[in-house]
Amino acid sequence: MNVPMLNGGTHINLTVRDLERSTEWYCRALGFTVVRDARPVESGFHFRTLLHTKALTSVVLGQADNPDPEPFNENRVGLHHLAFHVPEREDLAAWAEHLTAAGVQHDGVQKLFLEAGFGIWLRDPDNIWLELYWLNAEFFMQQMRARVRERRAATPATV
């Protein structure tokens, strides 16, 4: 089946309990900048778009007019965690240093399972689980090559 092209992600919308607190945290902890405020008619939400200027990644924070007081829980259906990619593995050490200086609790640089890469785990003010992630591209390329070889081996040759 031919699947149409995707060219990366553009943004994620996160529902937060306190828009001001979360805006301050994302700007201080992760370096985002506020670029837009919106309250669409009849949406029941106040949205604030944050942009990370070095990555052109955006996070839209939304506070409902009547927010649920419960914090985020990755065990409920929906989002498990949100990951941001860092270009080089060494960048994670700089991030760990930055987060510590910004007063953000984190787990330090961790080797991730299955040789997938390395990352730093942290939580935002609403307990949303975040990850700063360096992708071990060679590991994933090997996995993809193995899958292609398996498909080719399973397909009878045509003469």
C-alpha cells in the first residue's frame, strides 16, 4: 500500500490546569517563546502557542474554562509521553545542566532500552511526562534494513 508522504510533526496540543504556570515553565525549562494567544468562540478553551525557535517545534497549551483538577496520568488512554529530539548525544549533557540550573527536576541522561538511544525524563507542572531524546539512527536503520530483507525473502521471485 502506498501511504502519502509525511514531513515531520508541526505541533501538539496539551491541556493544562494553569495556563500561566505552564507557559512560564515551558519557556524557562525548554526555551519556548509565546507566539500567539487565542480563545476560539465556543471552544471552551484559552490556547497559547509556544514556539521553539531553534527547532521550529510548537506546543499549544490549552486551559479549559472548567479544567479537570486531576493531574496528567500516562496510564489513562491518550498521551503516554511527549519526546523532543536533540541533534547529538552530547547535547543531552548540556540539557541536563540547563534543567538543573533552571530548577527543573529530571532523571539525568539515561540509556534507553533496546539501544534506541539516550534521553532525559522530566515532568511538566501538570505531571505530563516529557523526554529529551537522542535517537540512535544507526540502530533504527539496521532494524529497517532487516525488515526489508525479511519481506524480500518472503516474496517469491518473479522471472
